[in-house]
Amino acid sequence: MHRLFGGKKKKEAPAPTAQDAIQRLKTTEEMLEKKTEFLEAKIKGELQNAKKHGTKNKRAALMALKRKKRYEKQLQQIDGTLSTIEFQREALENANTNAEVLKNMHVASQALKSAHKTLDVDDVHDLMDDISEQNELAQEISEALTQGVGAAQDIDEDDLMAELEELEQEQIDEQMLNIQSSDLELPEVPEAAPAAAAVAPTRAKAKSAEDKELEELEAWATA
């Protein structure tokens, strides 16, 4: 009966994750790198053997060179395998990164949808209109408060300049009047002037008496 109906199918093993595959490839790379070091040492040893035997033992030298060629071929194959594994590992790493990015973007998209469920475009427009209206009202209130009660109307700057010019002209006129009045006033006579005038004739009389005495002395001296 099991053969007729095929029996139960075996359950397939779950596919390995990208991280598991990457780790296995890294392990394989490490193993092949060790194999490469081993073959390089072998090649170096066989080359030394070939040099050592040289023409003395051509058969042993040729066998050493043959083994060296085999090791070099194996080394070349391993290099190709390492390149393939490296390429595959990088592809898996990139795929793993892309999968993580897409996963996070999907989560962000779901969160954005959830946030938008509580929002409505019309409600947003109404809110913005209300905010604009309140701002205009606040501006009007501020302007009303700055004007105050009984505040002066706008003042014409031309009128202010004309008034300032009048004040300046008045100051100039006052200065000119002060200068003219100072020119018309007579200079005051010092109080000590009469005393000096009274003393002047006395000094003149004294000087004439002295001159007279000098004349008399000169006449006496020449007699």
C-alpha cells in the first residue's frame, strides 16, 4: 500500500541561513589557506632537492621536479577555488545586508502606516488654518497694545523739519542781537583813572623844577 500511494514524503530540511553559509565558507577558506601554505613548503623543498641532485643524480632531480609540478598544479587549483569561494561569500554577505536593509525598511513602512492611521489630511489642513488664524489674531492684539490709549496719529516728518529750522533761526537771531548790543555799549571808565590824572600834573611840575635847577648849575659851572 505504501508503495502504491508513495508513502509519506520526507520532510525537507530547512535551508541554511545566509549567516550560516557565510560562516561555512569562511571555515573552508581557512582550510584551503592552510593547504596552500603546505603546498608552498612542499614546492620549495622539491626545488631544493632538484638543485641538490643536479647532474649527479638526474633521475632523483627529475622526480623532484615532477612532484614540484604536481604541487604547483594543486596550488593553482586551490587558488581558483579560493577565488570562487571568496566571490560566493561576498555575494552572500551583500545579500544578507540587502535582506537586513529590506527588513528594516519594511518595519519602518509598517510603523509609518500605523502612525498615519491616526492622522487625517483634512484634520491637518483644519489644524493649519486654525494656527494661521490664531497667529493673525495674536498679531492684531500686539498691534493694538503697542498703539495704546489716545496715542498720537502719524506725524509728518516734513513738519518736524520745518519746526526744527525755525528753532535754529531763532537761536541765530538771538546771537546776532547779543553781538549788536555789545558793540553799542561804551566801555566803562576805570575808577582809578582820575587819581592817575591828578598825579600827572604834580609829576610834571616836579620835573620842571628839577630842570630849572639843572640849568642854574650848568650856568654857574660855565661862568
